[in-house]
Amino acid sequence: MLVSLALITASFRSDALDPAQSAAASALRPFEIAAERVSRPFRDAWGWSSDLVHARSENERLRKQIDQLQSQAVTDQTSIQDLERLKRLLAYRDSPRFPQDFDAIATRVIAQAPSRFEQQIVVAAGTADGLHEDDPVVTQAGLVGQVTRAFAHESRVALLTDDQTNVAAVDLKDASAIGIVRHGEGGSEALVFDRVAKTVEVLKGEVVVTAGSPGNGRLPSLYPRGIKIGVVTSVGQNDLDIFKQIQVQPFVSFSSLHSVLVLVPKSRVR
Amino acid sequence: MTADAAKAAGLLFVAVVLQVSALWTSLVDLPLVTLASIALLRGSMLGAFAGFWAGLLLDTATLGTLGFSSLLLTLAGFWTGRYGETTGRDRGHAPFTSVAVITALTTVGALVLHYLLGEAAPARLVLVDTLPKEVVLNVALTLPVYGLCRRLFPSREAAGRIGEVRLLG
């Protein structure tokens, strides 16, 4: 018990034990990767069979969505060209944008913290690969979280569903609907889009993305603007709360992450 | 004792690796169930040492605060071992009772430790939403895990009886 208490004190108050912990974690890594490889077919089979139940209804919904998005893409393309032209005309100075201003380090997820207190994962890349603490972590589907502890060859990543993760976010349809995305209640993967003013309109089905640092304040957001977070599933408000109550379903499935991308600013690499 | 310690260390190593890399859920606690089974069969001293080892492995694998899980699992291993040495001996329900109790106690202990360290400690989420499910699933896991542990750690009385058999002729 005394050794445990001494370890907690040393680990919590200083970084003295970090090299030893990093070396031990590296030694464990081959076993973790082997266990992950062995269990992956079973997890995939489970995911495949549960997806199959919803496949028919999802197929119809996606076909409708494709039709809508095809017409939307044409409009967006025109808007992008206009935007680029206006930016050039105004010599517009922008904050770092995703993905063009970032290098992505692809890495494998090797462990998940077995705790209901922390929604965190361990990835097989560290400071030796160019990662730093606070770097954003994404997948193709959207935002995953941020690096909270970086060792030489492993890093710990706090997921969006972690209690301590808060992300400045904005409704893609309405730039005035700015708020903070944080974990939802009840331990589910659903998120809450909090601190959105009642005066702005947010509708079910709209997409929420990272807001970046719109005000260019002294404390800029850790996340670049424009990373997909999720889709609004419910919107409510009452007289007692000063903000809207918005629930967001994340695009990323946090329970089945195999590999992720850690975003490293190109300015740091240079 | 040394052979038991080596077997316990190996078994807990496998349990921790499976927990962090294969199971990927916090609702089932394989290292805790394995530890409780070992401690019940081999007593408080081995339980405490095995708990410390399992906790150290867990904190290392998840890059968590070193010593956090060790403290909880050392106490869990010691308590289960004492229960096995005293009231729990030879009772069929002992593995299930001890796993249920130890799951609840380690959860409350972890909550208090997180609170003391100034970290997030969502009591309602942990105690109301997840603890009942975790207790049920851990108790369900006890049957196969305890069965395996009993094969690896046969009771000393049984081992003694086998030793007394003599071949004549």
C-alpha cells in the first residue's frame, strides 16, 4: 500500500517516472497488439451482425441523402470558387485550417483505459513521431479527441466523451450558433452542444463542426476549424435555462476505433 | 508459494492485456475477477501482491497515474484473501459474493481517489448507471474464471491427498 501511495505521489506530482512507464509500456505493446489482432475478427463480426439489422432502412435513407448531396455539391463548388477569389482579393489572413495546414500521423489504437471515469485510449505514436500534448486526434469520420499525455512511443488520447474534453463548436449551417461540445449524461456516446444562445436557430439533422478560434482571443482553441463532430439529434429549450439544450450524435464510433490520425501543425514541423 | 506467485503473475498479465486490448469495455473487469479468484484460493498475502502487480500492469498499459490501480487492487486482493481464509472457506457462493462486493468497493474507492486527486468523479454516472451492470457482468464472468483458477491453483488439501498415494508391488 505504501509503495502504491508513493507511486501515486511521484507519478502525480512529477514526470520522474515517465521514462520508466514509457519503457514498460513499450515492452507491453507487442502483447497488446497481438491481443488486439486476435480479438479484432470477433469484434468485427459483432459489429457486422449488428449493422446488418439496420442495413435496409439505412440503405434507403442513404440513397435519399446521396440525391440531396449531389445537388448540394454543385452549389458548394461554386461557393468555394467565389470564396477563394474573394480571399485573394482581400488578402485575407486566416488561422490554421484543417486539413491543409496540418500533417496527419496515422497510428494504431493499442489500448483503451478500462475505467468508467476516463474515456481515453492509448495510441502507438509518441513524441518521437512528432506528437505533442494537446494535438487534435481525428478519423475519417470526424473528431476523436486530443492527446493528453505524450510519451516517447505511446500517447494517451482523451475522447470527446471524456469528462474533461470540451470543444468550441459551431453549427455548419449557421455560423452564429457557436457553443461548446462536451460529453453527454448517462455514459452514452451522445454529446451535448452546450451554451448555444436561444436566439439562434439550430435544427435537427444539422452538422456540428469545430469552431476553431473565431475571435482570435488570447486562448485559441486547440482544434482547427472545420473538423466534423456530429449531427444534431434533438433540440429543446425551456424558460429556466439560458441556453438551448442540444444533443449531438458523434460521427465517430468511439467503441470501435482501430486507428486514428493525430494532427500535427505544419508550422511546428518546419 | 513461488510457483503460485509465478502462475498468478502470468494469469494476471494475460487478464490485463485482454482487458485493455481485446475486451474494450469498462463494464467487465477481467483483472479484478481473476484477482478475486486467485486471492480466494491462495489467501491474503498472495492476493495483495497479485493485486499490486495487476494494478501496476494496468496503469502502465493505459499510461495512467502509476500506483492508482495498484492501491485499489492491493486492497481488493488482500480483502478477498482474508475473506477466503476466514468466513468464505468452503462456501459455494464465496467467489460470487466476493466478486460482487469487491466490484462495488473498488468502484467507490476509485471514485474517492479520483475526487482526492482533483480529477473528474461523476458519482451518479458511476454508481447508478454503470455499477449495477458491472456487478452483474463481473459475477457472470466469475464462473468460468474461477473454474480456470481452481484448475491452476488446486486446493492444498487435495494436493496433499494425492501426494499420499503409494504404488505397491
